[in-house]
Amino acid sequence: MPDPTPQPRADSPRDGGPYDRVLERLGRRVVDGELPPGTVLALEGIAAEHGVSRTVAREVVRVLESLNLLVSRRRVGVVVRPREQWTVLDPRIVRWRLAGPGRQAQLLALSELRLAVEPVAAALAARHATPEQCGALVEAVVGMTVTARTPDLTAYLQHDARFHRTLLGATANDAFAALAGTLTEVLAGRTEHRLMPAQPVAQAIAWHREVAEAVSVGDADAAEDAMRSIVREATAAMAAASVPDA
């Protein structure tokens, strides 16, 4: 069973070193549209622009190629791929897009995805969750309840992310579990971009508690209904708190 303990965001910049800095900058420039599809880059140009070695530039390009943002073509160079080819659910791309000018469109798309996925995941979790996973869900709700009183939104986020990661892992479905990193970035983006209420909504926490209880007793319908309410509340809260795109 995956460890449900809150974890740092594995795809966040690791240490602020040259590799991380260039990866963040170049990735953001691509997803923000500053480097539109078809733009041709050269390793030498990337290295010179960012003041790093060709080795660092090559490693950055390799990672962005793995995300289908870039492609290397012989006798041409490194080419920016069209948006429809990107691995759009990768947590790094989600984070970069939430930090850029397409934030509102990205939030809408991800909210629609959550509404399609998470209620079904809750129902599956009610059928398959282990006792340990049920306990982790309850513990996460307790953590959310305590940190909401302060309020400490950073600590609240850790418990909220743990809840949703655990739920996806409890589906016994690898496809659902694979979305955990994506969802963690969505939740983190709400906090980082001030799209969370200053005081977490008590009813939202109550719905999380209902999901945990329904999963624990195997009530798939109740878990699905409560999770649908959670996602709809989150979508409405983001809309109400929306600020102009960065």
C-alpha cells in the first residue's frame, strides 16, 4: 500500500540549483506561450541565455522532451511541440500552467476533470479501501479540522492533499492512483494563488468527513455524493476568489 503520510511535492524545484532554475524558466516559457509551437532552440543558446553548461542545458531539454513539450530534430534543433501533444496532466506542467496567464482556463479544465473522476474514485474506495487507508482518511480529516481553526492554510493543504491522495490510492485502480500528483498540484495551486478562502469552509470539511465515514463502512453511494459536493464547492470557491491572471 502506498504510504499516505504527507509528502513534499516531488516535482517542485529541488534545491534552486542551475538545473532546477533553468527547467522552471524554460518550462514556464513554453507553457505560457512565450515560446510558441514551432520555435526552434539550440543547446548552445539555452546554455548561453541561462548561464549554464551544455550538460545542464541538455538535461533540461531531456526532461522537457519527456513531457512532450520539446522534440529534438536532426539538422534542425530543439523544437517546441504543439499544445495538444503535451503531457498535460504531469504535475510539473499543471504547476507551470497554474502559475501563468492561462490559469483560469487551466482551473476550469482541472475542475471538470475532478468532477468526472473523484466521485467515482470515492465510490471505488468505499468498495476497496483497506483498514489502514480508512484510518489515514480519518486522520487527514482530523488534521484539516485542527488546522482550519488557526487557520494555517499551508498545514491545512498537507492534510487535504493527504486525504485526496489516499482516496485515489484506495480505489485499487492504478489509473486513478496515477492522478494523485496532478491533484496535489491543483490543491497546492489553490493555496499558492490565493484561491482558497482565508478560513477553510466548515461544510467542505464536513463533506470530507462524510466521505471518510462512508468509505469506512463501504457505502459507495454516500461516498460518491459527498465527494461530488466537495468538488463543486471547491470549484465555486475558486471562482469566487479568482484574481486576474498572472
